[in-house]
Amino acid sequence: MRKALRKAGYTNCARCNFRYLASALEVDHVIPLYKGGTDTAENVQALCTTCHRIKTNEDMGCTKAPF
């Protein structure tokens, strides 16, 4: 996925849908690996840094962001 993002140049965050440079996006597992998710194309998505932090906190059961 990282390779495809770099090739695309720009793409949208899967969560907030804003358009970003590919270098500003992070690859996220929809279902985290520690929760039984797989490392396959169907289980990854591109998220901006802010959305990735929020989703990670939600995945870990945090109700408030630590920042």
C-alpha cells in the first residue's frame, strides 16, 4: 500500500476524506493485527496523522485523546 500511495501522489484519508500528499498519510490496519487482523490489502487503509491517532486510541479503548 505504501508503494501505491507514493505512486498516486495525492489521495484521500479514508476517515476524514480530505485530500493529502501521499507522504503525509499513514497506512493503518482496519482491524489491528493484535486483534486478529491480517496484513493484507483488504485490511489496510490510508489515514492522515490526526485520524490515525484517533483510530488507534479508539482501537485501544481510550475515551480521551492523550494530546
